[in-house]
Amino acid sequence: MTRKIILDLDTGIDDALAIAYALGSPELDLIGITATYGNVLVEQSVRNSLAVLEILGRTDVPVFIGVSHSRTADSFTPARISALVHGGNGIGEVEIPDARRVAERRSAVDFIIESVHRYGEDLIYIPTGASTNIVAAFEKDPTIMDVMGPIVMMGGALTVEGNVNRWTEANISQDPEAADLLFRSGIEVIMVGLDVTHQTLLTKAGTSTWRDSGTEAGRFYADMTDYYIDFETRAVDIAGCALHDPLAVAVAVDPSLVTLLPINMRVDLEGPTRGRTIGDLAGLANPVKTVGAAVEVDAERFLEEFMTRVGSVLT
């Protein structure tokens, strides 16, 4: 059965890879992209998503403008590290034309609410940035929490250190309050965090196959992703890049790619560990576990699927 999905993206490099993975997965029907902030401003996220969809020939997928900042801020400025990882434009400083269309007039929050009421449990929501949009949708229409399908999020770190500091992963850090509300909502959440995404490395041997295809999309994706690989090589001395956001999409297709630890979770909101994703002591004895934290991954099988699915839309 084909599942409807919404990608909620702060469209940087691995978000663009997630778009390609979703479009290359026959099990998924991408009904829309909701823009958030993180790697870039929400306006740049919209621009990048529209441009990427156009270069992939999928101008039928609508893009919606989401909330532009966290629940506890009045504005947002990307961290300096974001430009180092993703480039100032979010896509590796590679230039592609602006799309010939614009974002939809409806807000991301309204689109989420309408889609949940239309598709119910058949809809999978996949946030790969802050949790701001989905929590704003919960607050505008709490009834969607009773009918929506699972949320497969890229974010968090349970058994490893964060990538912002020792405790905090980047997506959670953008809006810890929203992530905490999401974990405590009772919705089924699969957390695809750094525990598993750091085990999935794409090398330039992979990107060279896209470039060698000779297509515009293949060259763009190869150049963009090589920028990311070069940063990772300099920063952490590995010859590849972690496929954070595509792995979340892959788990939406096939949850057996990861081993899940059933656990009720929360996010630290105070003190030096603000943004830490951790088991909720008050909920550990509850027999109903609402979060599945991915702690192991079949990296080899995922990488094979990644190259096949992404390659199918680039070459």
C-alpha cells in the first residue's frame, strides 16, 4: 500500500537528499513539503525545496511556508556552523535557478491539519528539522492528535553525544519546548537520531555515479553533496557524510531497517543540558510506550536502498 507523507524540512543538503529518496520510493506518495527553519531561514528553505523539486521534474509537489522561529523566540538566525556544513545558501553553494512557481497560499500548519483529517492514519509526517510546525498544528486543532498516523522524526540523541554540544542534537536545539511537547503528546513517534544516522556514511564513490550520469540533477546533487562530504572530512576526519534526513524517510518506508527501543521520552528545558533527549522518569513504568528510539541500523542495506532510490530520480 502506498502511504501518503509530508516532509517538514529546513532544506539543507541532507534534506534535499531526503526529497530525492522520498520521490524514488514507490511505497510513498509525497503530498507536500512544509518548510521550517534550522539549516537556513524558512524563506530559504521554501526557495530550496521549490528549486530542488523543479530540477527533479516534480513541480506537482506543493510547498507550504511554516512557522519562522521557535516557541520561545521572536526571530531566528542560523548558527554559523550551518553555513559551514550546508553552505550559505543551504545547498552547498551550488547555484540552481529559482523555481518558476511559488509557495502555496495556505500555511504549513493549515496544510498539516487538512491532510491529517483527509488521510488519518494513512499519513506519515516526517519532520527533519524543528518540531515547531507540527506542535503548532496540534495547538490549532487538537483533534488531529487522535486520528493521525505515526511521526518519523530525524532528531535527538539517546546513547551518543549531541552535535551541538555533548547533550544536544541540532534539530532538537532549534525548539526544545516543541520537541518536548511532541514526545509527551501521546502520538506514536519514531526518533531517528544520531545514534543511527552517524552509522550511515555516503562517500564520493557514490556521488561520482550521479555526476557520471550526465544529467542536470545528477551533477547538482553530486556537487552539493560533495560540499557536505568535504566538510565532514575536515571536521571529523571521515571520508563521507552522514545521511541523517534520508534515513528517517527510509524508516518510514521500512521500519525494519532500525532496531527501536520502546521508551517514553522528554526533552530537558532548563540548565546546561537544555535540549537533551532522555527517558522520562515519570513515564518509564508506564506499559504504554509512545516513542521508539532507533538504537541500531542495518547501514549496509540502507545504503544499498539509498543509492538505488536516489539514483532512480537523478539518472
